[in-house]
Amino acid sequence: MKANQNRGRVLVVDDQAANLRVVSALLERQGYEVAVAGDGESALEIAEGQAPDLMLLDMMMPGMDGFGVMEEIRLRALLPRVPVVFLTAAQDRALLLRAFEAGAVDYVVKPFIPEELVARVNAHIGLKLARDRLEQVARERQELVNLVAHDLKNPLASVVFASDIMVSGTLRPERVPRYLQMIRDSAEEGLGYISRYLETQARARDARSARDARVELASVVEWIVGRYELQFEDSGSRLRVCGPIEGVVAIDELVLRQVAGNLVGNAMKYAPSSDVDILCNPGAPGFRQLRVADRGPGVPRDRQRELFKPFSRLTEVDPARAGTSSGLGLSLARQIVSDAGGQLWYEDREGGGACFVVELPEAPTA
């Protein structure tokens, strides 16, 4: 196997060693990475190890022929999107129709004209790589949609909560300004997330901005208390800040709000009658920890491994609003913290309950 300009990876399957040498040399000169197999079984083993961008497959081979390889690919659900071009000395119409029915995208008749073989390989790999790029763009856009939708859910839920309290007719007049302020702050928070995503896309994650980010933990905790205090009051529980909140960490303030808010929101959902404590501790050398802890049921040991996987939930239904939980929150939060050079993990709280720990690097002295 050799690599040149790495224009794509081609797997050549032929029982004739001379054909393998000629085709390999021809394609390597064009900048392709080439793998070779002398029989169907070897081809399947190589393809399972690393999927090629194109397979040149001899139609007629002893043992497992090209049709047998295609059938195995189908049965094993291997390489469903990899184009296969048959190499054949036969020009029988029925045989060629059978090849296309088996899933081949093209064929080349042996002895082949080098220019024709290269042209067909170029065309099919070009289509394959273009399709891969489009699929990657689609995945990235869907991930961004998931991220924005998840982060907008918390501020919008606060708007709904405050609005419901105000229209219930039970709110004392002197408390109205607090709920109006909550609605405004939540709306501004949602707009802030949208602006941040647009800026992030525009500057493609400017490395210098990320490196210079810094925020005081006390500022973030103050924001959390202001953001969630009314909801805790309404549920009859408390949001408590335990001990001094000290330290400056290297992360964007809006990003840390997003992570911490998600952890507090989860505690409200899964431990609704429990007080929630926020603590700040020294972490590993050069790191500070922000802890969000409750006295709820905690997370069963058999579910703890699933906590940070995308679309994983502790229960099948969101306790706060049936069917609205995406299961993305903790997965996104861990990725955000990791991007900032920190860690996010879960641990059982001593005496019962759950504790999520965000450990972030301390910001250098300004």
C-alpha cells in the first residue's frame, strides 16, 4: 500500500498479480492511495479495516467471484455507500446487467485502456468525495441546529414560567417587576446565544478570542442565582451558595453560564423537591471547580456511563415537560468544557444525591 497526494483510497481486487501491479502503479501515479487484494475474502477483510472510496472489483475470480463479494457486502451491511466498478473481460449483456443489479456503478472491460480507467476512477471518486463533503456539511448544520435549539430552551422556559405566574392572578403587585425583569433577562439571554453562534460562524472560532477569554466565578454564580431564584421559590425549595466563590477561569462568560445553567436546570427537573447547592473548590493544580449538588435520588450506577452520551436521558420523559427533553444537554456541556481545556464529570454526593463538577483552568493574571 502506498500513498501519494492522497486524492482518495482505491481497493483493487483481482486474482491476477500482474493486473494488480499495473493498476496499482497507474493509480498511484495519479495520487491515489491503493490497497490490493488477490481474492474476495481478503478484499472483505481489508474493506472492513478501512473503507475505500472506490472498489475496482474483478468480476470473474476463482472461489468467491465479484458477485459473491457484492453479496457479502450486502449481507454484512458493509460499505453501503462505496462505489464499485467491475473489471471484466466479458461483454455479455446479461452478465453486465447482473453486475448493475448487484450494485455496481460502472464497469471497465479488460484489457483496459489506461486513460479510460483513470477517467472512470476520477469521475466516481470525485462524486463520492463530493457526496461525503455534502453529508458532512449537513451533519454540522444539524449539530448547530441541535445546539441552538437546546440552549434556547432554558431561557424560553423561564419566559413561559414567569408569564404563567403573571397571568395566574395570584401574584402580589409588588412582585410583578421581578417577574417582568426575569422575562426581559431571559429574552436577552436567548438573543445573546443567537448572536454568539452567528459570531462564531463568522469568525470560525477565532483562536485568539478563545485564548483570551476569562470570567470570575462569582459573576457567573450571581447570574445563576438571579436567573433561577424565583423558580426555586415557586417550587418551595432553595438555591444556596455555599461558601465563598473565588477564582477567575479561562472560559467565555456566556459559555460558562450556559453550562452551569444546564446543570442547575437538570437538578430542578430530576430533584424537584430538593435544595440545590452551588460550591466553588480548588481543583487540580492550576484549576478551579464549580460544583452543582442536590439531595435528590442521584443517578443509578448502571446509568452513569450513559450520562454524557448524546440523546441519553435519565428517564424516558422529561419530568418538567413531557417529550421536550432532547438528551443533548450534558453531552454538549461536556464538549464545551473540554474545548476550554477543562473537564465535566458526575459523582455521587456524600450523604445522598447528585453532584456535577465543572473543572476549568485558572485564567492567567491579566
